[in-house]
Amino acid sequence: MNITVETGDFRQKETDAVLIPILEDDLHNELLLAADASLDGSIQAFLNLGDFKGKPKTTSVLYTNGALPTPRIILVGLGMYNELNAEKVRQIAGHTARHLRDMGLKSVTVPIPPETQDDWTQAAVEASLLSLYEFKQHKTQSDEDSENNKSLDSMTFLVGSEAEKSLIEPIVERGQTVAKGTILARDLSNQPGNHLTPTQLADKAEEVAETVGLDCTVFDKPTLEEKGFRTLLAVAQGSAEDPRFIILEYTPEGEGHDTVALVGKGITFDTGGISLKSGKGMDEMKHDMSGAAAVLGAMQVIGQLKPNVRVIGIIATTENMPGSTAIKPGDVITSYGGKTIEIMNTDAEGRLILADALGWTAQYEPNGVIDLATLTGAVITCLGHIAAGAMGTDDALMEKLKKAADKTHERVWELPLWDDYDEGVKSKVADVQNIGDGTAGTLAGAAFLKKFAEGYPWVHLDIAGTAWGMKGSSYIPDGASGYGVRLLVQLVEDW
Ligand code: BES
Ligand code: MN
Ligand code: ZN
């Protein structure tokens, strides 16, 4: 769907429908009165019957019967003014966009009331696009009974003047850019393991970098061997697919900018390795590169929005397979930074590849590092599919992240990364072991990572619960959510 901004009067627009947003406590707004005047007061009569009260997520369709160029006026309820916020707008916009699509409409026009806040406009744009997302790449036939064949192609925001238009256009543009980055992350995460190998993920990163003007470096297997990425190579050694290490760099004009690094776990499929997972639900492990997808999606947006901070995107990517050459429980390996690790469970592979990635990151002297990883099933037990677990070594960075999470509604919840948890990852034979004692699994993962995230402010986001399977939202479909893209972009923009 394409979203554009135009000036003019909705009573003159040829469009499948004109949407009139209506507050519960301001039913008779100017737009509605204008429409009603053209329709001989029939909207007023309709409201008098109590058929539409402006409640959030309710809509009513009125037919203009030739009185206006558009055949339909659709009233869209927003609820009470003082209860309205960006997330409510997202929920309403997402719900409405799906409804319009399911009605079979192609083009709609939405007059924007002048008092609309910028963040609400951006929220409406993002959610409209995100709610219509479907992953249909591998369907050769569309389902008879689904809405598959219907598509809402264009949405036009109408404003009163050229001055308003020049204010609102960049916001609409930015909303579309952010939504496209989120959709990129969803597409990557939804892609089955046989269609997205580490090599294909690296190729995609190069393509994105080329398109939006980022520097991109990819290390192949010989380069990883030469540079000593031993934990990434260790996880990859049971697989026929070679690993890759991807570095994306965005550098703003001028000097003296802070540097932020975004690090993503890119396991393109996680079987568990020799500590094999059980079969039930194993297909979901195609999403185990959602952290990497979020980093790539965010970097695409950052390349386009050009914020005033240097941003490094780092992705370690491999499969985790149980081949005859695979790592085994009890094996000891050495990380990029030189620390030794006893592998007690090959299914705790994400933290292994992140050990190298976090070690590599130090050379950029970053002012903040966020890693995103589908690291533990335990975080789902703890927070469900609602919030990511956030654990880190720097309060100021954590605060920045929480602020970005509040704005985007990509929720984070801080868990206590006290030193007390270090005890659990002590090894008898190496510097550290890759699992804890079975309690507080999410914190054991973070306590392990902390050993490798040295020399910079750092927050780890465990996104195992939020990367897919988020339910109950009008703009987040089944499957991959694209969680993290909007959050990271907001963090960087507000830096
Ligand atoms: N990718 C999984 C984590 C995961 C599990 C994400 C379920 C989403 C849903 C990760 O690599 C893993 O297997 N973690 C283990 C760690 C354990 C062996 C300490 C887990 O959570 O069971
Ligand atoms: Mn695993
Ligand atoms: Zn995993």
C-alpha cells in the first residue's frame, strides 16, 4: 500500500471511501458536519439512532448515493480524547486498515484534523502498513476463503493547506520507512531455514547496504578462521552451511558523533545440535535469526533516515546442526577475546556466537551496545509474548531503551543482572560454562554474555517471546513480529 498526502476537500475526492475519524467526546466534529451538509443531515439522523458512538475500533459505513464523488463515508471511532495515545492510534489504524481491505476497497482518503499530533500520524501510517502484512511468498495458489486476493492499494491523507502538507509529508514518509524496515525483518524471520541460509542472509545484508548507502563487510569462513572467530565457527562446524559475520556501518556527516552498536543473533535454524531439541514446534526455530533480522531492518531505516549518530550493525549467523563434526557437551572452545568456554549444552548456541560478536564490537569504542537475541525459552515463561527481557551493565543506556520502548510500544522489562548470577555460569574446567543450574535461565544467559560485553555500556534484549507469536494486536500478525526495528530506530533517533 502507498500512502500519500494531498491538499483539498474530501467532498471533491474520487475514492472508494472517505474515512472520518471521530472522538467519542466530540461526535459532531467539523469534518462530520461538512459531510452531513452534503448528505442532507443523514449522518446526524444516524448518530441520533445511537448506531455509532465513536468507541475505539468501531466503524460505520454510510452510502452517499451519488451525493458525493465517493460512494462511501466511513466513520472511524477513536474513543475519548484524553485516552488517546500513539498505541491506541496504532491499534485503531491497524484494525481499520484490515477491515477496509476485507471489504475489498482499493483506495481510501482520510482527512487529517489539524489538531492531530505528529506521533499519532506516524503511528497511523506504521500500523496501517504493518497490519496488512502477509507472508505469501511460498503460496502458489491463494486460499479460496481468505482475504488473500484483496488488497488496499492506496491511502491518501488530506490536509487543508500546502503549509500543513509540508509539515505532515515528512512524518508520513518516515512512518513508511520504519514500516518497511519492520516488514523486511518479518520477511527474513518468516523465511524457512532452507530459503535463508547464513550465506543468503549475508547477501541480503549486502543488497540492503547497497540500496540505502551503508558500508558492509562480510567475513566468510576462511576469514573467520584467520581472525579467530572460534565460537561462531564452533557452532557452525556441525552444519554443511558456512557461517558468516556481517558488519554494517552508518556514519553521519561531520565529526564528534557518538557510536551505537546493534548486535543480532542470526541462527538461521536451531535444531539444538547434539543436545537435540524435541520435534514438537521445532519448525519455529527458523525464526531463531530474528535478532539479526531486527538489526538489518533497523539499519535499512537508519541508512534512510540518517540520524546524527554513528551506528554499527553486527550480525553473527550460522545454523545449529547435529552433524558428525558438531560440537559436543563437554567440549571447550575459546572466544574471539580469548576466554575459554565449556559447552555444557549445544542448544545454548546463541550465547556462543554472541561471545565472538560482542568481543569484536569493542574495537568501535561504542557509547552503547544493544544485542538482540532469541536466547531463552525461559523469557517466555517470565514475560510471555508481551515484552522482551532487558538486562545490562549501564543504567543510562537502559533508561534510553525504556523511553524508546514506551514510545514505540515495543515493550521491554528489566530483569536484575546482579553479580549473584555469575556463580551459575562458573565452569570446573574453563573460564565459563554456557548454561546455568537450570533456574533463572534468562539471567544465566545474560550472565554468560556479560563476560564478553566488556569495555562499553551494554544492554541485552532477550526477544525469544516477542520475535514471533505475539497475539492480540491489530498490527502484528501471526508469525514474525519484526520486534526491535521500531525500538532500535527510536533509540538511535533520540540518542
Ligand atoms: N533459540 C533458543 C531459545 C528459544 C526457545 C527461543 C524457544 C524461542 C522459543 C535457544 O537457542 C535455546 O535453545 N535456548 C535454550 C537454553 C538452554 C539449553 C539453557 C532454552 O531456552 O531451552
Ligand atoms: Mn538453541
Ligand atoms: Zn537458538
